[in-house]
Amino acid sequence: MAIKTRETTADGVTNKGAPLTNAEVDNNFVELQQNKLEAADLVAADTNYDNTDSGLVASNVQSAIDEIQDKKLNIADLAANVVFYPTSANSDISTYFKLVTSTEDADYDGTAVDISTGTITTTDQFIAALASEAGVLNGSTGVISITTVGNVRRVSGFGQADFYFEVYKRTSGGTETLMGTSNSTPEVSENTYEQFYAACLITATTFTETDRIVFKYYGNRTGGIGDSAFEFQFGGTAPVRSNLPVPVNVVSHANNAEDIIVDTSNFAGILSGADDDVQAALDTLDDHTHDLSDLSDVYSSIAPTDGQLLTWDNDNSRWDAADAPVSLPDQSGNSGKYLTTDGTTASWAELPAGGLEYVVKTANYTASDKEGVLADTSGGAFTVTLPATPATGAQVVVADSGGAFATNNLTVGRNGSTIAGESEDLVLDLDSVAVQFVYDGSTWEFYVQTRSGGGGDTADKSADGGFANSVYTAAQSIDGGSASG
């Protein structure tokens, strides 16, 4: 490229030659245009990349992008342990008990309730059926192991029995499809409550927002003298409960009003059977108005004036002067909040959050109840501390978002509580693991899931009763109610 210039003196001011001609300027412009670098000429694979401080192996831009893509965490690899609690409340399905997914649910039995099995006289004797609400699960469960634990005792006679459960998917039309049958519990022969355990493996099953999950309990008379009756313990601090470790994206989160189904069976007024979701019901109510003539027993002969209130004196309605203006707290900056009162003063408050809220952390952090921590230890090991003084049902999920737990271990701090009954912190050293911690009122129980293909990875205790100090790759086995690695 031949670009013409004129020299200047050392002070950069005085010309030592004639100025460039117009033709020379035009020629310079053409030369620059012809030789400029076009964006289309850039190829990511041919562009060098300095990986010194990145931790990547790639040495060009295209390889770096591919490497980052391969390492990113897929939300489908995270597990959310959905816990179903049987209750003594009736389901809207005739003869079924109701299953709830939270100890805070109004139908959960806060005080433990003894539920009788009736007298067990034979094998495969049906005891009870329990059904969840529709839409708790939405998507494919994958192949998972469902575990049920709780308390059971004998209350009459000297017979012995064991128990098992079946799991079904129930459609809105009432069709129930068997997904799996558990193993039998250990034989029950004690008159005091003792813990039982049973588990079943189900194949990948797809749920829609109108489907429910159903559990059915059965008993087998196994021996002893005569027939006996037994009791399960629903609710309380050590309830019967079933754990489903499903992918996070299968747990239903109703974010739209049209996704929240309304029971229209008792609608007989403004709303009708067509208003079968919240959005439709709100639209109908929004369109509904009343004129003053629609109100009965109103003194219409007296025209109201500004500031008056419509009141009732046990005989008639009338317009009266307001004793004092009704005022709300300042609304500025309080969008989306709700109005509450302590009995004296009204104020705005935040709406309570639903489900788990996920945060990404790369250094020491104390988790809150109902929080998922995506922990990235690729920059170094650190500690995630569980909430202090947790309430029964508190939940925290810790997941390896950086795929580096095996290299840089993550420690889960117990924060004054115990973990699985042990006064020790838990060290996670398995890549791509997700661990859910659920506080059962006395200790943090934990449930481990790994990326697909990871097998039955689990955490175990050492021979002296403490943790083996890590989560490690092992084949999980179920032996009479215990899980071991």
C-alpha cells in the first residue's frame, strides 16, 4: 500500500514540502478502503486466545467457546427432592386420604395421628390409598428410587406383619397407571413405635399439570399367634413420608394465573364452570358491575354528598358523614407488596416467596431456608453453612455448578445442628453432585443425586459412627432399611 505524506520539522509544524494534492488524498483514501479488515474476514478458530488466567485449555476463540459450552451446568441435572406427607384429611377423591408436600400445609397433622391398618388377616391386604393435588409434578421423572420411611407399631394380638406400597400416576379422568411396587418393610411385632423403611424403583414417567401421584399401602400377615391390628403415625415430628428425587425442572411452579386451576364444582353465582382457572375467574369478576338500584333497602331519597359513607343501622342503609378519613400507608415504592396490620398500625409487607430460590456462590456463604446454592469451587474450596435454628421442613439444596468438588472440596457446615444425627460437618468431594438437606425437627437429613450416569452415589457413615468425611462414588445398596456405600 503506497500512502503519500509530507515531512514536518522536529517541532511538527513547519512543512518541508508542498501540501498533498486532492488527487493524492483521494488515492490514499482508496488504498485504505481496499485494505481495511472486514468483519467477515474474522474466523474464531483462527483467532488466538490467551488462556493464562482463565483456567481453560483452549488457545483460540472457537475452542474456548466450545470448552465453556461443555462445562456449563444443565438445570435438568439438578435434583429436587419432593417429599409427600400422608395426612388424616380426606382427598377430593372419594375414600382417598390427602397427600401434601409441606409440613406448613393446612392439612398437615401438626400433632401426630395414629392411623389404624385394621386387622391384618392375609397377604396383599389393602390398607389405604392417598392422592396428591394435581400438578405437583410436571414433566419426566426419569428413572428414580422412591423411599418411604415412618413409624409403625402393633396395637392388638400377637400376630406379625410386614407392609409395602405401590405408586401410581392418576389422570384427570381417574385412570391410574402403576409405576412401581416397593419391597416389604421389616417384620413388625413390637407394641411400641419403630421406624420402617421401604423403597421402589420407577421407570421414567411423564406427568402433566392435571395428573396426580397416588400411593397405596398393603399389609402381609407373616406369622405369630392370631391376627393383629397395626398403626402408622401420620404427621408430628417423625411422620410417614415418601421422598421423590426428581429433576428440578419437573417440580411445578405456577407462575401464571391461567396455570392455576380452580375448582368450579360449587360455582353458582357470578362465576361458572367456564371459569376454571384464576385468570378466567378474574376476567369474569372484572367485567361485573352493580348500579345503586341493585342494592336493596337503600335510602335513595337522600342524595349522598362528597365524603359520606354508606352505613347500616340493623334496619336500613343510609348515607352518613365519615367520622374520619380512611388512609393507607404511603404507596410510593411499595409496588407488589400486600397490606398487613399489627392491630394498631397498617403497613406494607413483601409477599412470601414460593419454592427454592437459587443463588450462585464462589466463596463462604450461609444459606437460608428454601434456598438452592449453586456452588462453584473451581477457584478454590469453601464452606456453605446451613441455616441456624431451622424449623421442621426447612430445606437447602447444594449443587456442584463448577464440576470441581472432587478437586476443591465443598464443606457443608452444620451451624449448631446435626447432620443425619452426627455432630460433624459434611465434606462433598464428588463432581456434579447435588445434595438436598431437609430438617426433620431434630437433624438435617440429606439426599444425594448425581448427574445422569453417576449411579447410586451416596454418603455413608464410617465404622465408628461418624461420617466417612466425604461423599464418594459407590454403589448404593438397600438392606433392611439402611443405605450403605
